[in-house]
Amino acid sequence: MKPAKNLIVAADDFGLTHRVNEAIAIACRDGVVTTASLMVTTSAFESAIDIARREPKLDLGLHLNLTEGCPVANPSTVSTLADAGTFRYRHPIKLATALLSRKISMGDLEREIRAQIEKAVDSDLWITHIDGHKHVHMIPAVFRIICRVAPDYGIFAIRSARERTPRVAAMLARNKRSRRQILKQCAFGKLISAGSFISQRRMAQHELVAPERFYGITQTGFLDLAAFADVVHDLDEGVHELMCHPGFVDDDLNTTPTRLRIERERELELLTGSDVRDLLRQNGVALISYRDLVEKYGNGRPNSVLHRYSAL
């Protein structure tokens, strides 16, 4: 039997606002979203947990946040990472630079990563994987800690962020006024992808699995039907992931530090429309989640005794 084309459609920022949470639930229930990345540092975290308990089909991962808002750990215990209750470094490149120059204690970094994992796991919902807000999980020092500690909590998968960017020229042609932003995102995606390739050996050593390909950094804010079709046509056999950002615009969203506002509503409309389902069906693409990925490799839902299995 020929291997199947499998796609995880992952909605980021679950927990950002209540209305974003509601949109992600709709995109799962009535659309093609299979997975959500849960933020535990935001005010709508409890809302996300309540919604997730009512949506058993929605797979959850931790959306590790190290740059925006407040840490989960007591700020006094992560003083090189957070100052007066807020993260010191508000951009992933600044965070990476601080880690490289050893301005951040590895102990502080691990304490905060563990605190966020524990807050997610303490919800009693199955946390299948870890990714990062603004892809901070791909910073080498952060990635090393995740690979080492995630299995302790029964988490055996991670977003690899090895991005592919099909038909960028066509996207640029459709969005002429946003060419600079798209090219900036494309360059950032290639930087992240380079780091992802370097990390593969470490990931295998720690028995973590990941989708083979990743899509969505370049398309962030510009994911329309044509871009979705380009991704679908680019898929080959195996497991791949597409990142998206459905949501509703309200006062809460307008006060958050996000560039994506009306774009979230457009994505919700796209992801719940019949056209995307038709595309997937016509191209023989199956929708799966990280639950399916980890179970495929023998790493099922953890119980009170955590066992490690080979991911290869």
C-alpha cells in the first residue's frame, strides 16, 4: 500500500483571548484544524482549558512563550530571564543573542520551561507536543532543554519547523503591498529551518518525533485559498504540519501585541469552508494530529508511570 499524505493543521495562540479560543474550537469542530498550541502565560488560559475539555477532537501542544508577558515561574527564581514580572527579551532574536552571550542562566531557562510544561500538564488534558511562540523552541539552548525534559512529562513530539515555501513568487504577486513583510517572513523561516536541520540528531537521541515538513511561517497573515492549495499540492507521502492563526477580532485582541487581527477572521473563514476540504480530498490528503503521530511511534498517552519508547 502506498504511504499516505498526512497533514496536521495546527492553530497557534490558543489561550491568547477568549474569542481566539472560540474561533479555534470552531475551526476544529466545523473545519480542518486538528491541533491547537496552548499558551499558559496568557489571561485566557483558563478559557482555553474549558473549551478544550468540550472539544475532545482537539489535540493540544504547549506553545512555549519566553518573550511576551509574564513568566509562570516566580520572577525571583528566573531573574536573568524576567524582570519585575515580565520577560526581559521581547523578541526571539534578542532572546537568542542573550542566551548566546550567556546573559541568561540555563537554570533560569529550565525552571521557566518546566513551569510552563507543568502548568499545561496539570490541566489533566493530554499535551502531546511542544512548539514555541515566535518559534523560540528552535533556539538551540531552548531546544536542548526541551529535548531533555519533555519525556519526563510524557511528551514525545516537537514541532521541527523545517519550512517549505511553495510558490512564493505567486504569493508576492497576490500581495504586492506586503512584499516586504512576506520576504521578511520567508527569510526568518529559512533561518529557523537551518536550525531545525541542525537539531535533528539531538531530537532522535531523546526519542522525540516531529512532522517531516512544516508550512506557515512565510504564509503568516497571508494564508488564503491559493496559498493553502500551494501547500496541498506540495505535499508528498508522510506527516507534515501547517501552522495557522484563526480568531475573532475584539477589544481583547486589539490590546494584545499581535500583528494579526482581521487576518485571523479571514483564516477562520478559509479553514471552515468547503473549498479546503475539497482540496484535501481531491489530493488524497488525510487530516491527522500529533496524537496520531506519537501513537504511530508507540508513544501513547502517558500514565502515572512514564515509559520511553523508540521513536524510530
